[in-house]
Amino acid sequence: MSRRVSAIDVGSNAIRMIVADILESAPFISIIKKFRAPVRLGHDVFTNGIIGPASLEIAKNTFMQFAEINQKFQVQNYRAVATSASREASNSTEFLNEIRNSSGINVELIDGTKEGQLIHLAVSKEVELGNKKTMLIDIGGGSVEITFSKGSTIVDTKSFPMGTVRILETLTKRKMNENHLNILMGEFIGELTSHIYKNCDHDPVSFAIGTGGNLECLGQLKLQLLKKSPKSFLTLAELNEIIEKLRAYSIKDRIEKLHLKPDRADVIVPAAVMVQTIMRQAETQKIVIPGVGLRDGLIWSMIN
């Protein structure tokens, strides 16, 4: 017997929803449909510390549509979570109350550790981890979660406030551009290096695993820009090449010629440089892109 569920991820760059059927006995998940609304809450929060009225209205409309989707698809249970931008907004309680009052959907505010655990849960169902030591990198709009695991067991997980939208806002604030990304990475890297060194020094990782829309986009760009397949993994050398080629395109050209969404075109290089930096620090040459993320972890968390 199956059960129809949905999961909503209120991120810093977008709000995403997934509708799925859970077959409890197997257990097995069948994805019915995915939805994405380009609501950049991080722009408000990382600039002014609050979610502004315009973003609040767009978010409320999005959630009212999601409530209709829950009805249309006859969803029996749902789980909705909010991450980095919502965590940091000074009006987060008011924001989540407004969402609940207008749509009837209750959103949980989760910390970076919980976020890392849910993403790892999704990955462990998709990637054959065996007894390998892996490093999971989730690049979000507001934060980056780095989780080390041995097989399916989490060894250490930590969240860093260095997501793509946050980096974009910092560059704008300082009147800098993409060419200054390495300077910015140098400022962010201290604590990150300690986390990687602590977990990799005597026990290196077999490979990295990348989650989030930016990683999936980089996999697609491997096919487009390098004419190489499959898109389910990248080597560090391929990533370096993609970054070099992407830098040659203006944001306008990334939208028109590479057909990237406008809210992906401006963050894809910061995301790629971040992954490149982390892989170099961990001295790993390969990153697997399983195409799952926080939403999938939420679905798995609803089993039993």
C-alpha cells in the first residue's frame, strides 16, 4: 500500500516542492512531480537582515499554490522546512506565521546540522556508499553544508555561512565582481579548512558527493560545454575547465546561449569556485552528482 506525500524546501535562492508516493513495505519512493519557484529570500536577508514585504507576498502566493497542489494530488502528509535565509531573518517568526495563516502549511525552521543529516539520508538511498569515506557538499544560497560519512554513518557535519546568494550580495556590496571570487574564498576558507583537515588528515575521502541545483547544473554544463558524459559526476579537471569556459560568458549570454535560468546564471560561477576550493582542500579528484537533495531527504524522513 502506498501513501502520497509532499516535501517543501524554503531555501535562500528558491522554494522547491516535491510530490511523491511512498511504498512503506519496500521501502520505495516514486517521484510524481517537482516544482520550483524562484523566490530569492537571501537577497533581502543577506542585505537588510529581514524578509521584505515584496518577497513575503511572493512567498505567500507560492505557498497558496503549493497548498492547491497538495489538494489536487490528494497529498496525505507533508513536511516543509526553512533553511539559512529564514534562520537568519529577524522577522522569521512573523514570516512563517504569515505562510501558515495564508496557506495552512506549517513550516519548520531547521538548523544546518539537521539540514546536513536530511541531505545525507537522501544521498545514502541513491549512492552505493559501501564502507567508503565520503565528503558530501551541499551548496545552498545562504550556506554550505559539509558532511563526512563512513558508509551510511555520519562522522561529522557542519554548516558554513558562505552560500552563493550571500557571496553574490557580498561582491555587490564591495563593488567587486566574479574575478574577485578567489579573494573572497580566501576570507571564508579558514574555518572550512579546519573542518576538512580534521576529517581528512589521517583518513582521506574516496570521493565527494555534490547536492543542490547548482551541482546538477554543473553536471549538465559538462555535457554542454565539454561535450563529455555522463553528467552524474565531475572530475576536478573537468570542473576547472567548466569554470574557465563559464567565465567567458556574460550573465546575459549564460541565459540566452546556455539556457540557464536567470537566478542560476548569476550564482553558477560562485557555486563552481566554491566546489573547486573545497575539493582542492580535501585533495579529492572526483565529485558524484546523484540528483537528490533536501526535499528527497524530507520524503525519506516521513517513512514510518
